[in-house]
Amino acid sequence: MRVMLKATLDTDKANEVLGSGKMQDLLGETLERIKPEAAYFGPEGGRRTCYLVFDMNDSSDLPPIGEPFFSNLNAQVEVFPIMNLDDLKKGLSQLR
């Protein structure tokens, strides 16, 4: 199932990780594990936020995906199902 993960980073913890030089490695390892089809980074509500779109094969995949954000960045993490246009068209065709 295609999902979007939104991770809103704790400012103090993210500053600490950035200052230590570990942010690039942490994000690189996480992205390598998740293999997102899209990854976006920017501010939301004045906090560093990342949006990752990827396929999650099983709900048991959620702990290893979310944990680096929780334990390393004190992030608020949300995961929700999403569709691309082809998915939406397929779903809408089933309403007839």
C-alpha cells in the first residue's frame, strides 16, 4: 500500500544532530531502508519536516520505518494511506 510518512522534527534535537554532523547519515540510512518514490523536506509550522512517499508491504514494517525518527530526532510521526492519480482512477472505476 502506498503511504505518506510525515515526520516533524523536534527543533532542539534536530539542531543537536545537525551540529554533530550526523543528519546526512541518519537520513541517508533511513531513505535507503524505506526506498521512497518521493522525498520532500521543508518547514511546516516553523519546524523541519519531511514527507516520504513509499510502499509499505505490511503494517509490521511501521516500527522499523518510524523508529529512527522517534528515537534519533524526537519527531512527531504520522503515516497515512495515499493514492496517485492512477490509483484514484482505478478506485473510482469500481464505483460504477
